[in-house]
Amino acid sequence: MVMEYSYELIKPHKKFPLKIIIHTSDNQIFIPRHWHESVEVSYVLSGKIDKIYIDGREYESGAGDIVVINSNAIHSFSVKRGENRKAVTLFIPHEFLKAVYPDIDQVEFDCISMEREKSLIEFTELREILNCIINAYTDSESNPLACIKLTSLSYELTYHLLKHFKIPRKYSSRIRTQKYIERLTFITSFIKENYQQNLSLELLSNQFNLSQEYLSRFFMKHTGITLLNYINTIRLEKSLPELMNSDHPIIKIALNHGFPNEKSYNRVFKNVYQLSPSQYRKEHKSI
């Protein structure tokens, strides 16, 4: 499973402030680098997340671990195949945080359980809140009052994060202004729409009226990944449905999705999935 790498708009649930996703797949998953204004909370219940990238740093998250990803931080996830994996992702929309705490743009959260051995009590209480949210969310289909409980817990979660994990915001490795967010969004949107073409650095720099040197530095600085790696990530994502839902030769799939040849497609694919496209197709079609 590969998801888009771009600015992501998070829409909360219609009846309470959070967006909640429960992950139970044992398959290999790769979610490339992306960013959004919402604060994201990753909580592993069982199994592990092999790699979480956040603004140039990497973490391994196991059962009981909590990772809070701040607004507009570049991040990605990678998990290998495993058994009995269960994790929860909660998104706290920026609009909700701004409404309850007007100075939210001046602060961020230092909340990564693998780094904070001295804050065991605060993390224990945070796990209790998250467990209550999960239980209420699981119960929401059968309990019409669950959304009231989830709204209450949304405020309790926000209060706990602000009270125990709030620090002054650091801007050194973040997307600093709306102008940069918009520029990155324009670049990534253009590439997603034209990924099948020969997207040279010269073509892209002309498209956005930037020098090649500046465009390369800008993209690397604000995403931690090169333009070529990003383009290949999009091509890889777009190729998966054809790989898994057709019997087309690998070379045809590669060329259909912007790769110059089969060798290039194999190299990019193996770098992400540790298998060649043909091996991946054979293994997953037999599941």
C-alpha cells in the first residue's frame, strides 16, 4: 500500500472534533513523506512500526509507544509484514486547536515516548486517554451517545498535551510560511498530474520560474527528499494497481508510469518493498 506524498487536508468526523483511523493490516505498508496542518498522534497497541520519519529523524515504534507529529512536519511511515499489528492514528485539526488555544501557532508538542523516559506518569495518563478514545470510537456504531463522549475526550486529550508536552515552536526544520506550503503543493500537484512524462529538472524549473539549483535546494530543504526520489515515489504509487490487477509485462507497466526502463522500475520498487515487482506480484496475488 502506497499513499500520496503531498500536503494532506484532514477532515474531522462530522460529530466530534477528531479523525480516527484504526490500522490492523499485517501487510507491508509504505506511506511516503507528506505534511498537514493537523497534529497527528500515532499509538501502537501491538506489533510495531518499523520506521517513522519526522523532519530528518527516524524512530521505531513498538507496543505502547506514542508519537505526536506536529503541524506541517514532514513525515512518513514504513512497516514490514508482521502479525497481530494494531495501531491507531488520531488527527487533531488545526482549527480545533486554534479555537481552544489561540497561541497554538507559537508552540509545538515534544511527545515521543521512546525519548522521554522521565515522563512515565504523563505518558501513562496519555495512554489512558487514548484507550478511552479508542473504546468510545469502537462503541460509536452501537451507542448513539458515544460522540458526546468522544467530544469530551477530544478536549481532555488536547488539555493533557498542552499541559505536559507543550514547548515553544522551533521553525528550523519546518515549512516556515504559507508561501512555502503553497509552492510545495503546486510542485507536487504538477508532478502527480504529469508523472508519466519525462520530468527533467530543467522542465520543472521552467514550469515554476525557478533556477534549477534553487528548486533542488528548496525541495530538499523542506521535504528531506530529492525531487527525483519524489517523482519515483509517485510513479511507484501509480504503478501498483496495474501491477496487481493485470498480467501486463513488467516493462509495459514501467513505461506506462514514467520509468525509463524496467531496470529503473525494479531498482525503485526493491528499495521500498525489498522485492522485485514480479516477486511482489507473485507473493501478494497468492495471499
